Amino acid sequence: MNSVSEIITSAFGIILLAAVGYELKQRRRRLRELYNVLDAEDKHVVADLDEMVKHGLITPYIAH
Amino acid sequence: MEAPTQSYSVKELPRFQFFLIDSGWIGPVPELIRQNLGMITHLHNNDPFFILSREQSSELLKKHPHLIGKDPILLARDLHGSKTTGAKEYHGFHLNLGIIKDPEKAMDVLQHFLNFLAVHRKSRSIEAKIRQQLHRDGFEGAIEVLRGGAENLI
């Protein structure tokens, strides 16, 4: 009887740990979509923005 | 919000270049950002803030389709990133506000992001701080979700 309850407790423990791990992974993925450091793709975007600044296509915003 | 751990003596020069990319210009989130541009620029008054027009933003999104659906995007370029790492690469961060539908939540996230950059603007490696924050937010969020789930069970 004892071993059965130990097996059930262990199974629940494993399920709980797996749920925590899954939730953590999902949460970090969503956060990385929201904000992150610039990656390889973004660096091309910054290069284009740099060009726009260099050619005067965009100028700093001045608050009124 | 924790205090910066390390600082270096670049005080007066701009630390960031901000870019606002928004191809839509309609909807509660872009409206809210426009209404609060003064606040955004006030918090980082030494840093140049560039706003792309709708056409310029659309062209950029066409050229870089991985950005589609994520705008309005606030891109902060760290001008001192290469000085601290020695790498001749672009450094910085982006905040993809377009993936948030609730304007109040978007405002909250924007304020938190700007506050974070202001607090850590003198840090040697702000990218490392962002990664730490990402790690911490993910962990805290998971705990909150699990706590919510546990409360529902109770």
C-alpha cells in the first residue's frame, strides 16, 4: 500500500516539475517576443536605420 | 528595480538612439504611444529619438518581414555597447508593443522598459541586465501562473 502511494506521489511530483518547466519555457518565449536584445536579423534593421539617419531621412524628434 | 552594479564615466553623451517603427498608426496602442511621446523623450532627454513615418515603417517591414505584426516597435540602440564588449557590432534592444492588445498593459510595459533603461543606463553591459531581467521575469511569471492554477484548484 505504501509503495503504491509513493509511486502516485512520485508521479505527481514528476508531472508538477514537467508543468513548471513547460510553463517557464513558454513564458520566456513570450517574453523574448515582447522584448529582447538585438539578434542577427535585427542588426540588419539597425544598419538600415543608420543609413536613414546618415542620409537625413529621419531626424530626432523634438517635444513641443 | 535594482541599482546598477557597475558604471563608467560616460555621463553627458547619449547612451541610446531610440527608433519608433509603426506602420499602422491606427489603434489604441499606437495612439497611446503618441500621446506619451513627451514622457518617453523626457525620460531620455540626452538620447536622440527618431520617429519613422508610416511609409518609412512600411518599407522597413517589407524589407525585414520578421518585424511584421510586432509594430509599434521601440528599438533602443546602445551606442556604447561596442565600447564595452570591443565588438564592432550593433547592440541594443527592442520592445515589440504590437503584440500587446491591451493599451493599458502596453503602457505599463513601456514604462517598465524605459525605467529599466534609465536605471541601468550607466551599466557596462546593459545587454546582460536585459538577459537577467528576461530570465527573472520568466521565472516569476511561471510561479505566478502556477500559483494562479493552485489557487483555482483550492
